[in-house]
Amino acid sequence: MTSHTTLSPEALLFDMDGTLVDSTVVVERTWRRFARRHGLDAERILATAHGRRTGETVARYAPAGVDVAAETARLVAEEVEDVDGIVPVPGAPELLASLAGVRWAVVTSAGRELTHRRMAAAGLPLPSLLVSADDVREGKPSPEGYLTAAAALNVRPAATVVFEDAEAGLRAAAAAGAPAVVVGDHGCPAAEGCPRVRDLREVTVTDTGSGVLRLTLKHPEPVPRA
């Protein structure tokens, strides 16, 4: 029997990397180069870098004496130039194409230029509202990005639904008071109890015309509670 979960948000907020855009190969190349330059454990860095701003990860792992600002600028420049292997998450093109007239935003730990490059490389449209790493004082897991987006869309955070794939983003959504849907197979304490979809092919949105959306999640798999 086909199962569905239906939610009724007023706006949708999307993370980018891992949620709309599959940039895994680029992210791994970038951080492995960083690790090699400084004699660091790449796997340790990759375990925590996803969903966080580049500068915050550099500051966390760079050896003493490394110019964090210069190293961050180098990594960002490398990422902007490297789009080889970037593809949309399955279902993302169709889902975003269905959102004409719907209030939605991208809230990402990537900078604005990088976001434009990756969305274009994946063939995805940009929303009218983008909250990037350049637009906030604190990155995820701070709720600042999601609170900023909700305010700009003139909705309460609780009246949004956030789509996320990483712990930092899920913690940010929870701190903002915004319900979240987990995209993909990531498991962490912040994901517990959230509905999960394998990818965006399992998500459909209908504009009811009343300011409230009908968001349907096909075959959602709630993340088990510990």
C-alpha cells in the first residue's frame, strides 16, 4: 500500500549541497587537497565539514600559523572554479519547476558566488530569495539563516518546512523552530523523528491558492528515535 505524509506549510526552505545539488565529488576533492597541504586527516575533516561554512572548517582544522582567511579564500576560489561532476539531486529540477508562485528560498552554507555556480552547473533555477554564507554572521547550526529567510518571506518559522541533509542544517532548523524533512540517508540525533525522503522525486507541492501549500512526501521514512 502506498503511504504518504501531507504537510501544510506556507513556505519552503532548501539547503543546497546534498539537498538540491549533489556536489559530493567536488567537496571531497577540495577538502582532500586541503588535508594533503597541511598533513591532516581528510576523513576527519569530511566527517564534520558538510553543511558548514568553509571558513569555520578551516579555522577548526588548520594547523597553528596558517592564515585562516587566506586559506579560506583559496578553497572558495577552488570550489567556484571546480564544477566537474556536479549534478542535481534526483527530482530537484522537477520540484523547483513546480514552485512558480510559491514562497521558497535557498539557505546555504556556501557563499553567494559559489551558490550561483553550483545551481547553474546543476541546471537549477535560483529563487528570488537566497540566504548564503555571505548574508549571515553565524553559519549553521546557528538558526540565523533560516530565521532570516522566514522573516524575508513574511512567514513564521513554524509555518515553513526545511529540507536538509546534514546535521548542522537539521540543528539549525530545529533551533529556528522550523519543521524539517531529511533528504537522503544521513542519520544523526538532529534527524530523529523527522520524516525522510530518499530524494526529491518523493516530494510534490500543490499551491492551494489560499497561501497554504499541500506538501506531499511519498513513502516517507521517519528517522527512528534512539
